Amino acid sequence: MAETTDHITPGGGTALAADPLAALLPDPQRLTEPQIRGRDCAWCAVTLGAGSAIDLGERSASHGAVARWFPRSCQSCARQHVYPAQLDHTQNCEQCTDDPTVCAHGTWLRLVLRQARR
Ligand SMILES: [Zn+2]
Ligand SMILES: [Zn+2]
């Protein structure tokens, strides 16, 4: 089980290119300050109350003025954006077909959805 295969990234892309969240989230350069700080939902900009926010984890931006940001989301946006991404991911990810616990992206998607179901 410890055997790993070398992953070839076409075009020499970084691991971020395969990050499902990177494709889901809006461009932080276009967001407001509260959205970057995680006070407002990264998608719909609603102000998040304590307890209702879903933490999407610290992200680093590859370009622009915003280097690091802390996206958080409301319940409905998380379900709307992350649920289809998780379905899509589990259907297309070989790692998740074999053993979902070893896939970092699959694990992240499950964690977010667990918060969204609260
Ligand atoms: Zn929202
Ligand atoms: Zn996976």
C-alpha cells in the first residue's frame, strides 16, 4: 500500500492546478476585504455569523495583491458549490476509488460537506 507512482504534471504545472477548491473559489483579487478575511461568504458576500460559517482553509494566491486569504462560506453556498465538486471528484479520482482516506482533495471536500450538513 505504501507504493506510490510518480505523477507527471503536464506542462510542469504545480500541485495547485489539481486542487479542486482552486477551481471552485472566486479569484481573491476581485473580492472585498471582508471576503478575503473570511468575515463574508467568499461566494455570495453574506456576512457570516458565528457558527454558521464553513471554514474553507487558508489559501495562497498565485498572483496579484492578495497573497494569502481565508475563504469561508455560508451553508447554502458550500452545498451549492462543493457538493457537485465532490460528486465529480469521487467519480474521476482513482485514489478515491481505491481508498478515499489517502486523497487530500477528497478528504478536504468531505470535511467541508460535513460542516455544511450541520
Ligand atoms: Zn454564500
Ligand atoms: Zn480523490
